[in-house]
Amino acid sequence: MKIELDMNRRPDVAHAPTSLAGLSVPALKAEMETFGIEPKKASMRAKQLRRWMHHMGTQDFSEMTDLGKGLRAELADKYTLGRPEIAEHKVSIDGTQKWLVRFAPGIEGESVYIPAVSTKTGALCVSSQVGCTLNCTFCHTGTQKLVRNLTAQEIVAQVMIARDGLGEWPASEEGRLLTNIVFMGMGEPLYNLDNVAEAIDTLSDGEGMAIGRRRITVSTAGVAPKIPELGERTGAMLAISLHAVRDDLRDEIVPINRKYDLQTLFEAIRAYPGLNNSKRVTFEYVMLKGVNDSLAEAHDLVKLLRGVPAKINLIPFNPWPGSPYECSDWSTIEAFAEVVNRAGYASPIRTPRGRDIFAACGQLRSESVKKSAAETRREALAAAEQA
Ligand code: SAH
């Protein structure tokens, strides 16, 4: 028997035929003009589509009752409302969920939903790039080359997929499970700021996904010149992956420090618009045994943060196969936290979540990169035989 594999047969992916889901209002308007709608009407159509897609979660043009039947049919001829394909979905025993999203053939990235334990919030950790250029030595994504930036639509699609999975359409604000977005997945968001800013516009749109800008946090390893710009363009909350309080150590473990050292970084942080006690910067600090976890470093951290409205997030290091570090002992982490707490900073120790599904911080890495071409082919053959 001869099996023919049609690798192009992907009805639901965002690129073919073009899905409108996740496009920003200006992008939708431009698309409607390309489609042949006159500019004045295109704006109205864009807003109608935005409400159906991003507030209601609609995946079928026929539900769009305020659009004429003819127009619905024409739109459905050219476009879809589909999401990118879900290559893999895993649910952890602690409720954490991970999606491996296939944005295009061979282009895969992860998003992770983390339900809160005590508060009524839940965060989706989204990726901004596939792969990363930064090479932080403790980060698994850092072992992977940059594949490409994600588009604004692809970033928003990660949130739509999570909402689909959680059954949270329409996007009502009452009691929802997905309340916050953190750009702490794969990639460096400030190396993709245009798309990240456009995605945040769409996510925070009150007539659409309705996730307030104060509930969206962007984490950076320290692309200093882009930090104030991030605040001006997005109004999002800022998080900094600090991890070391001295330039020599930070040069080694967060190599972007060689380009923008601690002094440059802190000048940029202080210039972040709107910082005050209710809008603080989150500093992430991964606890690496014998590397950055001494009490002297805890005291230096407090000194370094003087005058910056700050929260400190101590992250137990999550080991990954072949990683060159160990996580600090629990007693060391607690002693470190105590120094920071005594100085008046909230410093929650982040509980590792989703370890059983390899979804913890810094473990995000596209499985597709690890699979060999032969493996992928075998899987495709098996799938075709089953179909
Ligand atoms: N590039 C951005 C966005 C990634 S955020 C940034 O660096 O901020 C991912 C967070 O997880 C960062 O704080 C990163 O330093 C942290 N992290 C990476 N690998 C980790 C690991 N193995 N264990 C714990 N935290 C890790």
C-alpha cells in the first residue's frame, strides 16, 4: 500500500487560509480593506469581528448575526476563525496545563496555565519567540537557537487556546480562571516589542479579551534601552530577571549583562513610567546552589533595590536534563527570603508547578526541536495509517 502524506492539509492553522482570530483591530481593519470593504465601513466591520472573536470566542462566521448572510459567506470563503494547531496538551496533577502550539510547520512554542493556590487568579505564561538569543546558562530555552519572533496574532492565539480549553467564553470578568498574563514563556519579549505591544493592545481591549494592562506582566532579562519604551507603549507591569547582584556573576549567568550592566539596567528601570507602591517592579531571582544564594548577596540585593518600588520573586531552580546547576537548599532559600523580607520587601518563594509535565519555569522548550526528522516522519506515517 502506498501512503501519501499531505503535509499541507492543516485546516485550522492560522496561516492557511488566513485566520482572523487574534488580529488587532487595526490589522483587522486593514484586512477588511484588502478584502474590498471601503475604509469607513472596514473600521466598523473590524470592531464587529473583534467582538465576536475576542469577546465571544466565536469560531464560526454563521454565528455573527450582525453581519449580513452574504458577507458572512464571503468571509468564510476567504478566512477562518481557527487557532493554530495544538501539537500537545498536558495537564499536571497540580492543575497546571501546558500547550505546545504549532504556529506553522516546524514552528512550535509553549504556553502554560498556572492556577493560583490561594487567590482567585490564574496566569497564562505566554511565549514571545520560538527559541531565544540570550543563552542564560540556567535556562533550558537558552539552549535552543532563536527560530523566529512570534507575531502579535500568534501571541494572542495562545491566550485564545487557553480560553478555549478553560471554557471561558464570552470573556466575562466575573470569577474567571484566567485573569493574568505573564510574558515569561520562551523568548525575550523586548527583542520583539512591536508584536508584544500589539498583542497587549488586543489582550487588554475591554470590548475583546478584556485582560487589564495591570494584569499583564512583561519579563525581560534586561534589554535596558527598551524598558522605558515598554512602559510607555503598553502600560504593562514590568518584571526583571535579575538573578545576580554583581556584574561579574551576572555577566556569566545572564550574558546580556555584558551589553547592559547593572547600572545601565537600573537607570532604565527607574525610568519606567508610573512606578509607585501599587505598581511595583517584580525582580525574579533564581536560586542556584552555591552560585548566587549567599546571605551577603541577599543583603546586596536589598541595597541594589533601594528606592525602586519592588517585589522579589525567589524561584527555586528547576533542573533540566544536562543542566549545570542545582537548586539551593530549602533552608538557604528561606534564610535568603528572610533577609529580603526584613528589609520590607514581599519576597514570595515561587512554588514549582507542573514539574510532572515539564512545564516549570525555564523548562519550556519545543519538543519538536528534540525529535529527529526520522521520528517525525514515523509519527506522520502512523497518523496517516490510522486516518
Ligand atoms: N527572556 C525573558 C522572558 C523569560 S521569563 C526573561 O528573561 O525575563 C522566564 C523566567 O524563568 C526568567 O526569569 C528566567 O530567568 C527564569 N528561568 C529560566 N530558567 C529557569 C530554571 N531552570 N529554573 C527557574 N527559573 C528559570
